[in-house]
Amino acid sequence: MRNIFKIFLSDARRISKNVVAVVVIMGLSIIPSLYAWFNIFSNWDPYGPDSTSNLKIAVVSADKGAEVAGVSVNIGSTVIDTLKGNTTMGWVFTDTVDEAVDGVEDNSYYAALVIPEEFTEDMISFLGGKIENPDIIYYENEKKNAIAPKITAKAKTAVQEQVNAAFVSTLAETIMKVGGSVADADPQTGSVTDAVLDRLNALSDNLRNYISILNSFVSIMSSAESIVETSQVMLPGLDSMVSTGQDTVNTMEGLLIAGDATADSATQMVNYSLDMVNNTLDSVSSVIQNDMNKLKNYEQAVGSGLTSSKAMMPYLGQLFDSAVSGWEGTADDETQVQIQNIRDQLNAIELELNGLTENGTATAGDIDTLENQITGQIAACKQSVTSLKDYYTYTVKPQLDQTMNEMHDSMVTTTAILNGIDADFSDVEYVLRDYQKTLENGKASLNDSLTMAQNLQNGLSDVIADILSLEQDEQYQEIMDIVETDPTMLGNFISSPVNLDTVGIFEIENYGSAMAPFYTILALWVGALILVAIVHVKVEPVEGIDEIKPYQAYFGRYILFFLVGQTQTLITVLGDLFYIHIQCHNPFLFWLAASISSFVFTLFIYSLTVAFGNVGEALAIVVMVIQVAGAGGTFPIQTLPEIYQKIYKYFPFPYGMDAMRETIGGIYQLDYWKNIGTLGIYIIISLVIGLVVAIPFRKLMAKIEQSKENTGIMI
């Protein structure tokens, strides 16, 4: 053990006395850290929006749009508007398709997205029963950068998501607007279901009316058939009937002319009779006043004048009845009441006259009272008769005249029709036969339509019953609550119905922190490689040691390698933590994993060099290349070729990286220590190579070294 430290102390004195050696050792300590830092920093966040937004991708829409349920839709424009608010990529919105494609070809853009003219129309083609899958044309320049196409592929996914969202949202919103219009039709409840039921019930009622109309038409068609058949039988006698009709009409015209004269005479008679009634009432009133005066003077009944007045009253009643008998029945209710009042007044006057003549002992006061009553009734009766006369003159008589005129016009029209009838009934008979065939065909069609309408009515009744049953379902009610919400909100919901809540497990802030284990481990391996390339592993004779044994030389020289390796590790780790500021939950364990990894790497590479000389250095490079490609440092091991999936577990890189990843993302149970323990296995392997395997290769390696020196050009 003493000789081992003597060898180390000798190496330390030689380096300390040589400025160049000190500078070289310092450079060897720093260079690996630079390798790690530059790579970690360059890969800090290449997939983040701050980075990807610098990648220019051209976007252009030539979409002409389309119409859905009366609503103009242009999904291409919707996608463009949405992308304008998307900062994940450096979107460049060009005016023409050629400008976008040319920009990809001349390296102005990494890619281009082109939405064609018929895009929206193809999107909604399923509504017409012919499905056309729309295309978005994606132009990609793979020559410009190997990784860029993989990053810009996010653009394709983003646009596709926007298209799907825009399509579903627009379609759902349009449908909901139509549904909203249906709901608005029911102001009472605002329910789509109720509105639909109202419409269906209305349709059912219309169908029911339609069926009734069809039934009526069928009956009419049957009646028409009977009429046609009857007409065919009656045709031979129609000619004579027309002639008879003409004669009858002519006779009726004569009667109407005579009726006009009769009506004028009747009017004169009514006016005369009513005037006679008024005049007679005046006479009665005069007689009564004279008789009343006599009675007052003599205070006893004279009676002769009253007797003549009383005898005139029945005559007045008959005269009045004669005046109104011809038109009383056609008068309105109010006029008939007035006529009856006049009759009642005449009867009352007669009764009072009778009472006066029978009461021969009346006093002067009684006579005055009776006189006033009778004269008042006579005056009221005269007024009623005058009013009745005016009603007849201005109401009844004009109506009578109008009726006579209308009848006269009808006769003239009837005469013209009869005179204009074509007496050629043979043509009529021919037409009737054709009409009969038409009626038969029409009746068959009507029966078919009636059957279809009845079937439709039955089906509609079933639908209404099903909807009523469905309306009671709780799930259906929940759906309708959604349907009856705001169309825009519902459209947005349907376009993206699921929110993806990401729950981070062992979250890592950025890509650089995630890649720090790989680049740190790689830097430590590179540092060990540079170390064996600069510092000799062969130990020269040391003063104070008579004979240096192989294991003493092995461990004595390795102490220098170990210390330089640990210095490399410390500088690299401190830079990772405090210069680059990688994420790390446990800095100490991060350093410990790096320190043990450096120890394993320096010992392994040192042992290969001790055993195989320069060949060992070459082997170390080969092992590094294999590990860089297939240790799962950049891509998951499962994505690599099968050969790497089989051999990666036999190399130290994965265990050093996994131990560091535990400290960066979070330690899970004993995974950190399992990886550290697995690294310890390579310490044993290294010792076996450096102390055991090296023995049989010493003479061979000596000869190889001698041959290289003899070339004069090889170290």
C-alpha cells in the first residue's frame, strides 16, 4: 500500500514541477464540463413554444366555403383565424398557394399547409349522402434539417385538431340553432320536445283533416259518377227541358213586371191606411174633447159622442191590421214589438171609452183625468203609427224594390244562359263518357292516397306516443337540457368534449434538465477517454522503490486518474446545478451518482488501456459509440433496433443516467440505490480486466508498442 502512495506522490511532484503539465491537467478537468454544458444548454427547450415559434410554416386557405341549413360555413377561414392566435409555430399566412409552396422550395419555410377550394364542401358532403374525405396538403422540406420535420409535424396535428374542432363546432352550432328555432316556437315552455310534439300534433291534425278531405273527395267522386250516369240517361230529354225552361223564365219575367206594379200599389195602400188611422184618431180625440166639455158642464153623461167614438175603434183596429198584414212577418223584432204596442194602445183606448160611457155619475175631476189619459194614449198611438209609416217607407219599401230588381236580373241572366246552351248534346254525351273514365282513374288514385295518409297518420301517432314515453326518461331530459342551451357554447363543448387533465408524476421542467443525465454521463466518459489519451498508464521506475509490482503500478497511477476524474465530475455537476440551473430535487445524490459514474468510467477505461494499450483506448471509444446510440439516452430504448434492446443492459451508461434521473425527477423507493449498486459491478469487471486479464497480454502489448515505435509515425 505504501508503494502505491509513493507512485501517486511521485506523479504529483512531476506534474507540479511542470507548468505545461499543470495546464494540461486543468484543461482535462474543465473540458468534459464544457461538453456537458454546451449540449445541455443547446437542448434546453427545443420543443417549447419559444423555440418552435421560430420555425416558419406557411399557411394558406383557398376554401370557398359552403352553406349548412341556411348558415354560411367556411372551415378554412375558421382554421386560419384560430391559428392566428396559436403561437406554437411561426405561422406565416400567405395570400396564394404558389407563394407558400415556393417558400418551402427555396428554404424560406420549413413546411406549408394548403387548404384547397372544396375543403368545406367536402367536409359536409355526408349531408348529401356522398362522402368526400377532404384533404389538407402538407408540403415539407426534409433536406433543410433532419429534426425539423419531426418538430413541424406538430403543425400537422395542430391544424388537424383545429379542423376537427371547427367542423364539429360549426355543425353542432348550426344544428342547435335549428333546434333553438324549434324551441322558440313554444314560448310557454321553451322546450324542444314540447315544440316538436306541438309540431307533430299539428301535423297529425292536418293529416286528419287531409284524410277527411280525401274521404269527402271519394264521396264526391262517387256522387259525380252517379251524376254522370244519370246525365247520360237524362240527356235525350234535356233538349225539351231547356225549351220548357225558356218558356217558364219568360212567364216569370211577365209576372215580375206585374209584381212591380202590385208592389207599388201595396205601398200606396199601406201609406193610405196608416194615414187613415192617424186621421181617425184625430177625429176620436176631437169627439172625446167635445163630449168631455159637455160632461163637465152638465156633470152627467151625455154619451152620444162617446158612443160614436167607441164604434170607430174596431174599425181603426181592422184598418191598422190591413196596413201591416202584408209585411209584418218580414219586419225585424223591434218593429214587430212596435206594431204590437200600437194594437195594445188601440185596445186600451177602446176599453177606456167603454168605461167612460158606462160610468154616468162621474165627477168633473174624474172627467178631467179620463180625458187626459185617453188623449195621451191617442197622441202616443199617433206617434207610433207615424214612426211605423216611416219604417215602412224608408226600410221595407227599398228592400222590396231591391228584391224585385234582383229577381228581375236573375231572370235575365237565366234567360241568357238558356239561350246560350248548345243544343248539340251528342258532343256532351262523348265528353261525359271521357269524364266517366277520368273519374274512375281519379277515384283509384284517391283511394291510394287515402290509404297512404291513413298509414302515415298511424305511424305519426306511434312516433308521438314514443316521444311522450321518451320525455319521461331522465337521461333524455339531461340531454335536452344540454340541447336547449346556448348553441355556441354547445358547439364548443361538442368540438372538444373531453378535457385532458395531465397529472405530472416526477415532472421535469424542461427538455434540457431531462437530457442533463445523458450529457453529463457522456461528458464524464469523454473526460476519462481524454485522460488516458494524455496521461500514460505505464509507470516508470520510482525513486525509493526497488521493484514495482503490477498491482502497485496499477493502483498507484490510477489515483491520479481518479482525482482528475472527480475534479471533472465536481466542475461538471456544479455547472449543471448553478450555471445551467437544471432541475434537481437532491443535488447531493446527483453529485454522488456522477462521482460514482466517473469512478467507474475512469477505472474501466484505465483498465482497458492497462491491459490492451492503445487498443484498449480504441475499445473504450467503441463502447462509448455503442452506448451513445443504444443506451436510451435520447430515445426510449423500446424505440431502438432490437439489437440495442438486448445489449444495452450490459453497459454502465443506463445505470448512471437512471440514477441521475431519480435525483432530477424524483426518487422512487430504492431505484436510485439499485442503479448505484449495479454500477458497482463494473468496478469488479474493471479490476478483473486491469489486474487479471492484463497479465497474459503484457508481452503481446509490448511487442505491439515496439512495432508502432518502429514505424516512426505512430505513438
